[in-house]
Amino acid sequence: MRRVVRDNSLGLVFGGLFLLSLAGQAIAGHISYNQEQLEHNGEAISLVRYLTSSSFGQAVMENWQSEYLQFLTFLMLTIWLVQRGSPESKRPDKAGRESEKEQMIGKAAKADSPNPAKAGGWLTALYGNSLVIVMALIFLLTWLTQSLTGWSAYNQELTDHHAPRIDWLSYLGNADFWQSTLQNWQSEFLAVGSFAVFAIYLRQRGSPESKPVGAAHTDTGIES
């Protein structure tokens, strides 16, 4: 058991941090929501009801969809684009989808390669793009959920102010939706881009996300 925990410690710790953060967000959001309700002569609601509300769903999905967009774009762009000196980039001469030998697929697969990598044809092609496919699906689902929960919350606000409700397509063209969406996107793109550039010159000893402390600034990807 100790070895299983050690070998999966990174996933377990991040999973635990995620659950703690989500619980903290739910509790803080519930308190804030009820305070706002009382300030506007509304009724306080239970935590369970808040967890199923559009307000909570929108807040969670806004962040989830932007995170998966970050990974999706990073996965796709790093196939072709490079940043010389960054450990987050391939070497300039490796830009592109790479050869079957480099990717260890088909006849170039090794004995311990996953079976889809050995199969060839559509199965290898599907497996070779499976990470991007899953990230794209999660992004689209979370973005759709965000739009639906945001639409519901926005219409509730309109109702509270005795204004006419709008349909979903109208909400997608609404500044309220794009303001909340783009404020998350820009922060994700800034974080990823700045990390890739900072890692050219800065180091963290022992981290696989950093080059070795003594590596030259121009060393890129796995050059070091």
C-alpha cells in the first residue's frame, strides 16, 4: 500500500487539493450567495440547494472549461510551434508530428508499447490523438454546461429585476457570457506562455518541469 501511494502520490495530492478547494469554494460561495439574497430581501437557501444551483454550476464550469482549453491549445500548438530554450518545447528540429520511428508506432513499436500503438491503421491514429480528443470533449462539455448554467443564472437576475428573459442563443452573444469566459481564458494563456518563457532562464532543482540547474539557457526540451 505504501508503494502504491508513493507511486501515485502526485495524482493523489492534486486530487485531494481539488476536493478541498471545491469544498471551500462551495462553502464560501454558499455564504456569499445567502448574504446577497438577504441584502436584496430574498430568502437564504441550504447548502444542498446551492450546490445544485446555476450560480454554483456556472462558477465551477467557468474555471474547468478554461483549464481544459489551456491544455488543449498547449497540446496542439506544441506539435508545430517551439520556444528555444524552454523545457516545455520540443527542439526546433523536432517540430511536427514526427516519424513512426520517433513515435514508436507500427513496425517501430517496442515490445512493451501499448497494443494500439502496434496495431497500425485507424486504431493507432485514434490512440495517437486520444489525449487531444478527450481534452477537447471535456472542454466542449464544460463550456456548454457553463453557457447553460450562466444562461439560467442570467435569466434569474433578469426576472428579479422584472426584465424579459432571453433565449440561450441570445445569451451566447451577450457581453455577460463573454466577459466571464474571456477573463478566464486570458489568465490561462498568460500563465502557460509566461511559464514556458520563464523556464528558459529560471530553474527549480529536482522538478521535471524545469531544466537541470546547470543546463544552458539555449537547451530546449530534452536536449539537456
